[in-house]
Amino acid sequence: MGKKWFQEMLAPENESGPAAPSNGASLAARYWKTCVTYPKDRYYTFLGLAEIVQKSRGKPMVAGLWTADLVFELAWATKWFMATDRQPWMPTWSWLSLNTKVHLVSCRNDYPAARDWAQILRIPDPDIQFSEHVPVTATARSIQLRAPLLRLPSWQNPQGNCRRHIECDWGNIMFSFDMRADDGVELYVLALFQGREKDFYGLLITPSPEAPEYWVRVGCCHGDTNARFDVLRATESRVVALI
């Protein structure tokens, strides 16, 4: 019911291309006017947005993030943010979809000061393999998916900064962490996909310290590269149990 209502509410934007930058502010305004507060209603709301963005891309995604233009409007279209000079973080919402159907929507607290997850919302599906293993840092089941995995070069972060910019052989990447990353942590980019022009997006993950066979999302990454996207996707494909 909530999903259908939200899709109908976005009908005008849906007809003119909801993921276009020019429509991002309108989508954000409509979302905030609904005053969505309950997890169930918020689930339907963002599921509707995920499907709209998914459809606008014209192809199925294995894993993805909101486009930067849209997510910044959604996450920060508040008087609190507009009154500050703080730069927005990388996308706070993400989804997992298989065969063009959205199966997972996850989020963390919208305020920069909060580093912990707000909630993880999942749709049980027979095509997705779930595991009941729950490490100390997790509050829900892990999810297994097969996707390209790219290991990043080692780097030092002695101050434990939340942001880190490094140079890679194939371009520049900006990282945004949901938690402190200590020296020596192994960082991987999961399921890179291409955005407009030559930029790309991905989930930043690391093996769980409690269970190395499982992976924890610690942030997002966005960058630009002159290399062909086909080359970037030619990475090792493996089953990842993502917490």
C-alpha cells in the first residue's frame, strides 16, 4: 500500500525522468513533506525511489548506490544542513537488486556525527542465500552475492580520519567511512558501476574481524578514471557474504 502510494505521488517526476539532476530537488521536497518516520513506511518510500532510479538506468544492477545528485538532496535537504557549511558525505542509502527487482535497502543515520547504522531492511527472496551467522557488530543476517571485487592498495591513516583520498593506478577515488579505519585494514571495492561520463561508484568493504569469511560495509567510494569501465569490471568475481 505504502509503495503504491509513493509511486503515485511521484508520478509527475516519473514521467519526466526522476533521476535527472533537475528533478532531484523535487523528489527530495516530496519525500520530506511526507514526514516519513516509521521504519515500515520509510522502507516503502525508499524502495519506491530505488526502483525509480533502477528503471532510469535502463539495466539491472548487481549492487549499487544512489546517484550523487539524488542522494545528497534526499539526505541533506533540511534547514539544519542548509544552515551549515559542512560538506555532505557520500551516499547514505544503498540497495541490492537482482534481475531488476530490488531486494535490499540499507541506511545509516542521516546526521554526520552518528557513525552507527540506523537500520537494515531486507526482502526475503528464494534467489538470495541468507546466513544466520551474526557477528558482534551486526544486528541482522548477512547476505551472500556474487560480484566483482577489487582490492585497493595499502595505505596509512594514522589520524583515523573519516575521509581519505588516495591515488590509484586507474584513477582518483574519494572514500567515505561509516567507522574508524585503523592502519593495516584490508579495503576492497565491491560491485563497481559506472555513473555519468567517466565517474564510478562502489561499496567499500573489509573482512569482518570476528569472522573473516564475512564482509562488513565500512563506507562508499566515488571517483573518476580515464580507464575503460570494462577494464575496471574485469576483476575477480566471488561470492561475498556481506553483513
